[in-house]
Amino acid sequence: MRDIDNIIALLAQQLPSIQSEQLKVAHPGADDDGLWFFRERSSSFEVQLESSSGNCPFLFETTEHPRSLTANSVAEAVQFVVSGLGLRNPVA
């Protein structure tokens, strides 16, 4: 299992209202599809995690602020997604 699969599973367990979607590319196998988008209906923000392998580290970006960060672990990526959407993580 790749790190992104663990991230998505943890988010679904902790905050089932978060939706995730992988970038759909024009040329699968040739184009890099290592970009995942995260949204939540009560949030006006969108979060992106990027890694060509689907494993850490991930480049994290959100529409909430212009800077990007690096998530070096699954737990850090989950926390970045939750905070980037302006949500609170119910499981500390």
C-alpha cells in the first residue's frame, strides 16, 4: 500500500466528509498523475498533495494560503490536509 492510500484511508476514518480525487491525466502512464485533491463541503478551501510515487514526501498546497510545505510522513500529511481545509482533526 502506498502512503497516499494510507492517508486517504485515515482521512475517511477520521473525517468521512472529506472527498479525495486523483488527477486524471490525458495520457495515463506517460503523464504524471501523482496529484491528489482534497475537499470538504463545509470548507471553501481545496488541498493538494503531490508525489509522483504516491509515497512520502508530499508537496502540500492549499488555496487557504500561497506557500507550500513538505509532508514527510503519513501523519503529517493527514494533519496538513485537515488544517489546510480549515477543519479540526477529531482524533488527536
